Amino acid sequence: MIYLDYTSTTPVDEEVLETYIKTTHNFFANTSSLHKLGQESNYMYEKASTQVKDILGLKNYNIVYTSNATEANNLGIYGIVNKYTTGKIITTKIEHPSVYEVMKSLEKKFEVIYLDVDEKGIINLEQLEKNIDNNTILVSIMWVNNIVGTIQPIEKVIEMLKKYKRAKLHVDAVQGICKIKPKFDFNEVDLFTFSTHKIYGPKGIGGLLYKKDLSLSHYLHGSNVQYGIKPGTFDLSLIVATTKAFKKYYPEVEKNHKDIENKFNYLYSKLEQVKKIHINTPKTNISHYIINISIPNNNGETIVHYLEQNDIYVSTGSACSSKLKKPEKTIYAMTNSIEYATSSIRISLSILTTYKELDQFLNIIKKY
Ligand code: PMP
């Protein structure tokens, strides 16, 4: 089997899984219970949360664990905008559906601006500057795009937002955290999200980190567990496993990125030699974890199934929207071509990827 779909999800790291199992055995009590066992669980929860915040260098942030990043993005965005009855929101045309569809749902109540991207998948900062004003309540821009791997200039957005105190910045950091080194300080982002299953952790957990002085409107209602933002009993083991994944992979970011960059360059140069292939991922401002290609006059889904027959696994795009058979919106926003946007596949890399796997993939794709 050749798995090249690490952007959709990663296999669980053995040590992370071991941490999950140990915590399940040793700390099963509810963190809200007043007795000793509950307090021991609660201590583990506090410790695990503090460690994640310390690893990210965060001062004065709360962390709310959710079921995944989709939920974290929803709770964060609604948490900001539902305090208002009117206002302007600025986002991009290339957000993951867990942001994009939330924005669509807000159009009835708010003015929502979707920033264009250029042919390299980068937002138009001038367009942002033109649109942002004192009426802007939220700017939501992803850090690393999940379809092509482009990195948005979050550090420049942070600078621009300094003049607009009302506008809060939300960053979907799912494809960046533990993968690339940020050019910005997380402390300058009001709220951001991650997903543990993208960084060799288990599924069923993501996180929303937000500045302590932000009061978020509550979408869910229940106890005051997790600041009342995601109330209810949670699985402590998932949280401790998340911390383990951060502890293991965050310090390795630069080393692992170098390895990925080499694999990316290898694959990219070979793909460039295949005439029928158009490469959508640019060469600069990218994470290197993703290479998106199109084979015009073909359907992306058909290519995925052809590769699957050869025991090779890739995606057409975001797993959440890949079954919808719509033109891929990031590719369309970059290329303005329905042809490229319906014939694209996403190959995504990992430290687990071998050059032999890449060669086998190349052999098979050439024969398509
Ligand atoms: N944002 C981005 C950029 C993603 O790539 C994904 C996962 N495809 C998500 C959000 C949603 O993450 P989850 O699967 O944890 O809901």
C-alpha cells in the first residue's frame, strides 16, 4: 500500500497511542468529580493544556478541546460574531469548508467579503486593506491551504489589523501546526484551531485556542466545563494524547520540514517531466507537504480510483467535500479554469513517505 493522503489524516503514532491507552487505564474518573480520583484527572487535564500552550509559546490563552477542527472553527467563528447584530467579516475564497460554510451561513446577518487569491494561491493584501474598516468584526484567514499547500502571509495580516482594534483575527492553523515554523507569533492571533489527527494523533479531538480576554458567545449550552464553550464530559485520554503529539512533533518541525521539502522537490521535478500533468501547487510560499496536480480532460475522482486500483491512495481535495463532485474551489480560485478544477488530485507527503513509494506512484501515474 502506498498512502499519499496525509493531509486528510495521518496514522496514529505508536507512542501517542500508548499515551492514550495508559491515560484511559489510569485516569478514567470524570475531571468534574470533586473526589480525589476526579481531581487527579483534572490535574492531568490542566497539565496537558498548559504544556500545549507552553509548546506554542502562548501567554494568556484558553484552550477548548473539541471533537475536531471543524467544530473548533465553528465554535470560534460563531463565538466572535454572535455577539454582534451587524458588521463586516472578511475571509478568503479558499478556506476549508469548516470555515467557508460557516461564512456562507452568516451572509444573512453580516456583510461577508471573500478575498481573491492570485495564480499562486496567495490572498490579495491590497484587497484586504481596501475592505477592512472599523465595522469589521472578524477576519478569518487560513495559515496553510489544505488543497495546494500555499502559506498565507499571516504576519502581514497581523500588522494590518493593528489599526482596527474591533476586528478579531481567526486563523485555521490545521495544516500548519507541527508541520511548518510560523513566521508570526501565535500570541498575535486572537483565535486559532488545530486538529490532532493531522499530526499523528487520534481522531475525535481538535482544539480552539483563544485569548483569555476575548469573551466568546456560547453556541452550546450546558455546564461550565471548558469555559462553557464546549461543555460536557470529555475524553481526557484524547487530550493527553494530543499533548504527547505536540511534545513529540513540535520540536521536530524544522527537521521534518527539511525532509518533506526534499521529497517534494524530488516529486515535483519528476512530475514536471510528465507532459499531460499540470502542477497546481506553486514552487514558493508553500508548506511542501502537498503537491496538487491536474490531468486535464479527466475527472479527479476517476484518477483517484485508478490509483486506488494500484493500491495508491490520494485525494481529490478536502475529504469533507470530495464526494460532492464540484470543481475544487481553491484550484478554481487560483486558475479560473473549470478544467483544472475538476481534474485535480492532491498528493500529500509525510516523514513516513519513502522515495521508493514516490517512484512507484510516478510509474503508475505516467501510465494513466
Ligand atoms: N481546516 C483545514 C485546513 C483542514 O485541512 C481540515 C481537515 N481536512 C479541517 C479544517 C477540518 O479538520 P477536522 O477533520 O479535524 O474537522
